[in-house]
Amino acid sequence: MKKMQIGFSPCPNDTFIFDALIHEKIDTEGIRFEAFMADVEELNQKAFRGDLSITKLSYHAFFHVMDSYVMMDSGSALGNNCGPLLIKTRGESDPLPDDLIAIPGKYTTANFLLNFAYPDLQNKKEMLFSDIESALKRKEAKAGLIIHENRFTYSDRGFEKVSDLGAYWERKTKTPIPLGGIAIHRCTDIETQKKVQNLIRKSVEYAFKNPLESLGFVRENAQEMDEEIMRKHIQLYVNDYSFALGVNGKKAVEQMHEFMIAESFIKSSDKALFV
């Protein structure tokens, strides 16, 4: 049996998607998938080194590694009303250009969207996404960029929203927010690329048809997250775009790619974006 390592985050949306694939609850057609779980920015960095043959990564990071990776049509996190939030401690003034902003990683899509909406906010400090709120409480940063489940709980912890960066993207582009996707190394033969793409789609289908099947795996990796928050997290980030990007999903990714070229964040490439 062929073995392939696949990187994804321990967040509920990813463990929900990949449970059936990793635990062979579907026919994996002669491939055994071995999970490597890490924070998305660590996965981004591993993609820069080419460490994983298949990996979740931010769309922002993907455009920097297009020579090595190609994006698959299934497994992505795109959507509406699901983007990162720029927050501050309640009662504080909004950040000014010189103020320090805590971000969850240089190559996260969250940081791309901050650049897109607030190009003047360039004084940034990278940290683990789960440490950002603590940094604000200690006044180590004026504002912070939050992702994942924190968007459901920040208000209860004494913070308020400066801006919904995903909503800003949606207003400006009229497309969903491209957060992260599953890429495969270009050195993988095209038949295997297509097979893996199809197997991920089947894993998503299985998860939706059998939602209780993945609960143990999701809970095991959710870092003591409340079950209701887990459910909301999955509902927000796993949707039709996770089955297939479709025309609208691909348009969103292409617009992001074009903006990065236009702003000279990356060079133009003749490589195909998608399998």
C-alpha cells in the first residue's frame, strides 16, 4: 500500500474533513494517509521547505510556493462571514499606523486580508493565534488579528471588533473569502493528484452524511473547546466550497492571486493554480 503524509490543523473543520480519510472509513484506493497536525502557520513554513507531499496551507502562502505545489479542488475553507477579525481591548482607541498589531503569521490569509484592508498597518508581531488575546491584555500590542474559534468568544473576554476583514474583502470583490486550501506537490503524478483530490471529496461527503462518526477525533484535537463552539466552527468553515471550489470559489482565489501580483507581493507565474 502506498503511504502519503498529509498535513492539516487540529482545528475542528480540518479534523471533521479528514477523519474518514485518515481512519480509512472510506476506500482510500491503495493509499494510506498519515496525518501530520500543526498550526496553519507551521504548515505554511513546512510547505516553503517542501516537507509534505500534501498539506493544508493558507491561500496567501500557497501563492508563494506555486512552483512546488498545486491546489486541489476539494478540502478548502472558503465562505461568507467567516473571515479574520481585527480586535482591540474594549475601550481602547483604534490602531494607528505606528501601533503594533499581533498577527497569527506572516503568510496567513488573515495577514493578507489585513494588508488588503489596512495597508498602513505594517508594524506587526507574529505569534501563535491562541496567544494573541493574552498579548492584548498585557498591552504588548494595540490590536490583534484573530482567526478560528476566537471569533465566537472574543467579546466575552473583554475585546471589541475594529473590523471584520472578511466582510471588507466580500464587499470589495463580491466573492467568498479564500482562507485555506489543500495543496499537493507538483512532483506527484497527475493520476495520483486527481485520486487524492477525489478521496478528500469523498471524506467530506462521508463526514456530512455521518456527523457523529468524526466527533471523537474532532473532540480529541479541539483543545478543550466547548462542543457548541466546535459545532459552530465546523458549520462556518466546512461548506459547499469544501466539496469543490466551483466557479465562484476559483474566481475568489484568482482575484487574490491577481491582487498579490499587482501589489508586487509575488511574481507572475505560468503555473496552473489548480489540479
